[in-house]
Amino acid sequence: MRVSMYYSNSDLRLEEMPRPEIGPGELLVRVEASGICGSDVMEWYRAGKVPLVLGHEIAGEVVEVGEGVASFSAGDRVAVTHHVPCMSCHYCASGHETVCDTLRTTSFDPGGFAEFVRVPAINVELGTFRLPDTVSYEEGSFVEPLACVIRGQRQGNFAPGCSVLVIGSGISGLLHVMVARALGAGRIVATDMLDFRLEKARQLGAEATILATEDVNARFREMNEGRGADLVVVCAGAPQAIEQAMQAVARSGTVLFFATTRPEVSIPLSVNEFFWRKEVTLTSSYAAQQTARRHWSW
């Protein structure tokens, strides 16, 4: 089968490799659509693991079913997630399965930028979902990133009626805009460096946008009766984006770090100002969450 083999951001090669063979409890899925995650283009993050087949936001059709699989059949249209937790360790039991050791070691073989992937048994059980006929494969490839966004807003203490500032209007930022709008945010403002992204943010639910080179803190407070944002979602890895978030968050508000920085980046922080005087919450979110239904009604 054909795969897109990653060597560097400037070196992607169309190569041939054997089609995976499945075992008991596993599925073989023909990939029909695969998204490109922000982590797929972080060259520093991938450099020590190359060559490899990237791609983990996939949707496709089941073409082979392993022995013992009763929940799926050949021809099923599915979305498959690459990371799944064990659901039995301390972290999973306490609702924090995104830091489970198993979650960080599970994946499918070889990667979404291939004609076929082998889905291991644990991913079949916990990370494979049928797509309704009304959902296209392209839309299905958004299941995993959308789940990450929903989990992120839960981590960020989202509440209906709150004011939301999304810093960075790439795909993740736009999904945060859409989810915040769907869940009843009171005010949503998005920032970016590029006008076409700001236009898309307005189309998808932001009531206003701010060019990232402006004074984001001042502009947001002008729009929000002098108050900062109840929830600031950082969807850009630039240190300046984090700086803007820390300035623009409201008293008792939350800053959600949704994008990573380069590993050498550190940010100075005034403990007195943010934690003692303002009671600001700083939090982060990695991956999606299987057990959200236990704790939340949305």
C-alpha cells in the first residue's frame, strides 16, 4: 500500500509498505480522510522519531474484522482515535485518563497518511465510532480534534453566558469558537495574524475579531464593558500569545493552554497578581476524554 513517509517538514515521500495484517480483536480500516494536526508539523517534536507515517485524525471504512469482534462489520463507516486510556489505573478512575500511561503508548499502525491502518483491539473497544450516513468522511476526521476541544472547554471552566477570548484562529481556534457558540457563550472574540482566518472566525460564531498585532487586552476590554475574558483559550504557541492571554483574563477567570510552545520556552509569572489577588486559574488540556459523560451533562 502507499503511505506518506515523513522525514522532515520539507521531506515527505510517497512510499510503499506492506498492508497491515490484523489479529484477534482488531480491525483493518481503509482511510478515506485524515486531518493534519498541529503536532504533525512541529518538526522539533518529530525529529527523533523519523521516518514515520503521521496522521491520527482519521475516518474510513472497515474492510476486515478480526476474530472476536462483534461490534463492527466490514463496510461500516467509522472514525478512529489513536490514543485510548486503560480505564483502570489511578488517573482513569479519577477522571484524568488523558495522563494515563496507556493513552500515551496506544496508536494505530502505521498512521493515518496511509491507504490502510490496523486498529489494535484496545482502540477497537474504546476508540472506534460508527459514522452516521449523514456525516461525510471529511467531517468524520474532525471527531478526534472536536473531542479534544470539548474536553478543553470543560477543563477551562466554561459556563453558558461567559465571555471567551480565543487567541489563534487556526483549525483548533475555530473549533473552540464553534463549540463556545453552540454551548451558549455570552461573548466570543477571536484573534489571529491573518485576515482570512479572522473572517472565518466571524463566519463561525465570533461576534468580533482582533488582529493579533493590536493591543488585544485593551481591545477586548473595550468590547466587554471594561472586564477581561472569563475564559481565554490559547491556540497559538508563540510566547506573545501567552502574554496576551495573561493580560486579558478577567479576575477569577481561566487561561486554557491548548497549544504547545517550543520546549525551551518559559513564561515569567507573578504569583501574587494571578493567584492571590486575581484568583486566576491556569490550566491545560491534552487529548480527548472517554469518561466525560460521568461528570458532565454536555
